[in-house]
Amino acid sequence: MDEIKGKCKNPNCQAHITGKCYEHKDSLDLCPNWTAKSATTKTKKRKSNTVFTIAWTGDAIAPDTLNIISQRSNPTIIASVGNVEAGKTSYFAMLYLLLLSGHKLEDYQFAGSLTLTAWDRLADKLRYNKGTVEFPAPTPSNPDYYHLLHLALKKGSKLHDIVLADASGEVFKLWADNKDDENAENARWIHKNASAFLLFIDCEALETKKAIARAEILDIASRLVEDLGKRPVAIVWSKADRISHVHDKLKEQIKERLKDIFQNSYSEFEVTNYPNIDPEELCHENNLKTLNWLLNHTTQPSNVVPELEITNKDDIFLNYR
Amino acid sequence: MEQNTSIIIIGQPGTSKTTYLSQLVLQVEGKKKAIKFRNKPDDLSVLKDAIAQLRSGQEVQATPSDNNEIIKLPLSIDGNEVDLICPDYAGEQISNLLESREIDVKWIDLIVNSNAWIIFVRPTQLTVSYDISTKSIQEAEAVKQPSDAEFQISDQSNLIELLQILRHYKKLTVQQETKVLKLLVTFTCWDELDGKDTPLEYIQKQLPLFYEYIANNWNKDSFSFAGLSAQGGKIAEVKENYEIFGPEESAYIVEQNGGDNLFDLSLLITKVL
């Protein structure tokens, strides 16, 4: 892929990597948030042949760049699935914030990441940068938008490369309605390749939209279970500080249906991004507990991750380990 | 012939690299410590101004950002032949490495040939940020957060990325814990902190993910932490001592578990041998 020179004001936008506009403009030049960057200085430096570009960018990766991880191990892909604004992206943002502030996964230790900038961009949305917290904007609904985040974790001395995959709630809705929908390619890729899933149930949506929200959740759950095999599902009751406002009957119906759908290969967790005290179970503990549970119940990574064939073993840029 | 041990010092601009190197040169020239030059360094002119400033009781001025010279001190410590190399005198290339993600081939050579890394981190340069997991909006407002700050990668992510890049070019794998290549993270301008925490407690409390990254990539005997006050305190407080005893007598190290101030700058080097 040609290098894209420029910067977008929207911190969620990956246009500098993907070339695709977050606002769905036909060209990046038409987007008011995009500033094209002059390449003069860099070009001049490169002419001297003494400056090299580092092999990874720190930004989120996509399936076609997964090889930077898969050349050293077969990564475990964990996907978040759920409706629009169910808290999928905020869950990842909080996960990294918690790791930054010293909270830990019970059984896994942090050993690095090739997407640190992307993690920080997400976490930054939950910081009080502008006197308030913005929360991550809804994930773009382009069918070819991928936002894969990497964590290198160790359990004992064994390395586990984890890739967390995110796609928009709109895409999952299309996929739930029609699994062959032409605009749900990323949802299909995630469903096919992920080794484990986080299925988000938005307590706030259940509180306000009631049966409509319940139907949307169960539609996605029913689609997710197809060809699921033994892949575990963590049911995440998000915005759980509102769960007491969800009608008991709705909760009961959802729980019963989930049991029918997923049988024994799932577990339920309640999470929130609004802690009242520190530590608070819903925020500081359950976010990490959810991932820890999934990792412990994931048997083996999917085998379909694209591999990069390395012909030159001495190539320093292809030799990331 | 056996190669000398090559130690590189790396730190962002303003992390006290110049002051440390200048004070070290003064200590070596003072001949009071078990450290000496194997031969006269090729070029100490880049430290000349800084040494003169220290001798006249002044703070060392910031190094111009366009100064890309490499400082190399050929040392002998307790019989060990050591090359102490500061590849990025001004610290600008570190910023470049992390922002534009470009690396000079000279750096790659130095990394490949290095045996130990000393990373300078100045705690008072680190950004304190408040987030939804740790503070309420009222608490955050009370400490006046920047009103319209542009996104900047966090200090911890930056430090982890720096080590990831160095490890990548040194071909150290995540799968295998690193034993041979030693790492020392040095917290500089240590006198600027309140002194309640030891260097080890400081990193565990203030930079916990950076600590976890190190502990899961290096063997427990191959990484350590230290505090460094190359200036020895605020210049107004140490000025008289500078004039009477010489500036190098005020500079000190704090071991990772605390204890007395140790007025021997070569200890940073012996820690990674």
C-alpha cells in the first residue's frame, strides 16, 4: 500500500493508514478534518539512504497487515459483537486505561503491543482532556473497516498474541438480518476468524427501547451461534450502572434465551465505565475478568490468519519477533 | 581481541544526559573513583560548554536540537573496558523515532552492537492525566486539566514503544526473556521528587505498565532501576558546594531500593556490567 501522507483531526480516524475517510467522503481532500502533510523533509532524508521507517506504525492493524504478528505466532482473535453504541469500543478503551493504571489480568501479564498508539487514542477518549469525557465515537460502518488491536500477553513463560477486533454495530445489525449482506464483510470476517467473542448487551438501550433492544440483541446472538463450535462467548452487560433500571422481565427473558442459544459455552459479566468508588467491581474488576475468562476458555487460535512468506530471513523489517 | 562492553544512554531532551556526562567526565578527571579513561576521548568539545557552566556554578543549558553528535567515552572501570555511548546528545532523535517512526542507520548499528541500555526518564517531565476510571469530573476539574489538548501518546506507551523498537533492532524476542543485554532505567533529577518512594516503588506506582513490560521481557537479574541527581539539587542550593568542592562532588545516585545518596556516577555503569 502506498504511504498516505497526512493527519486527521478525528482521533478515531485511521485514514493515514487505510486511506479511507471516517466521514465517508469520496476523497480525503474533501474531508474538513484531514490535513495533507508535505513529504518534502522525509523524501530528502530518504535520499541519503540512512533513514529507515520502523516496521510497525503503532496504529490499529487490518487483516492484510496481521502478518506482522502472525509471522511469530498464530494470534488469538477476540471479537466484540453488539449493537450500535453498546459500549464495544469503550470497553477496549477502559481495558487499556486499567492496564496503564496498574490493574492486571489475573492470569496473564503484559509483554508488549504493536498497536500502542491505537490503544492510547482510544484510552484518551476516557481522559478528562477537555474538561469532559467524550467517549469513543461510533465505529465507522464501512464494510471494509477493520480496527484490530494487539496485546502480547504471557501466562508463565508462554507468549499469547491477542488481537481484539472491533466493527460497527450497524454492520452487525446488517449481518444479523442477512449474513450474506454485501455491506457486512467485516462482520463475516470477524465471525469466521475470531477464537472467542464478547457479546454486548446495552443496559441503557434495554432501559429505554425495551423489547426493541431485546429483539436486536437476540437477533445478533442467534446469528453469532451459527458455526460457533466450541468458541466461548462472554456476555457483557454494558453500562451496568443502569441494570437496575432494566425491567426484570426483560432481563429474565434475555437470560433464558441466551442459555438456549449458547448452552454452556458462555459466561455473563456486568461492566460499566462509571465507577463510583475505586476499586469498583463493575468497572475496575469485571472489565479485566471478562477478558481473562475468555482467554482461559479459548482453546486454540483460528487457523485462517493470513501468513506472510518471508524469503529473506535477514531482512530486519520482516524479522519482527 | 575481545570487544569492549558497549553501553548506550538514551533519553528524551531535557533528561539530564549532558549534565550526567559532564559530571562523569569531571569525576573521572578527579581520579578519586575506580574509573578512568582508557585513552583520551576523541572529542569532548561538545561537553566543554556544559563543564564550564557547571564549574562556574550555573545550570547546564539545553543542548541545541540540531546537535546530532555522538558522544563516546572510552572508560576502564575495575578492569572492565567500557564504551559509554550517548548516540543522541540532544535527545531529538528519540522524539523523531517515536513520532515520525524513522530510525537512522547509525542508530541501528549502535543498537546491534550494544551490550546494555541505560534509559533516562525525568519524572517531572511526565504528564499526569486523569481519566474516568480514577477520578470524577469534579476532582479532575479541581486539578485544572489542559483545556484543549491535542492527542498525545501517553508517557508509558512511549517508553514501552522505545524499548520495543530497541529490542526489535537488537533482535530480542518476546518469547524468550532477555538475560545478556542489561537494562537500567534511571529516573533523573531525582531531587525534584519528594523522596518518599524508592526508584523501584516509583516505577511500580507511577509507570506500572512500563514496569510490567520490562519484568515480562527481561530476566529478573538483568534489569534494574536507579535515581540520579546529576546536578545534586537546585542550583541555588548547590552553588556554594560547586565552588568549593567542585560540581562533580554534588552529583549522586540512589539505588533502586533507596538508601543513602551515593556520590559516585560510575555506579550507573557498573550496574549494567
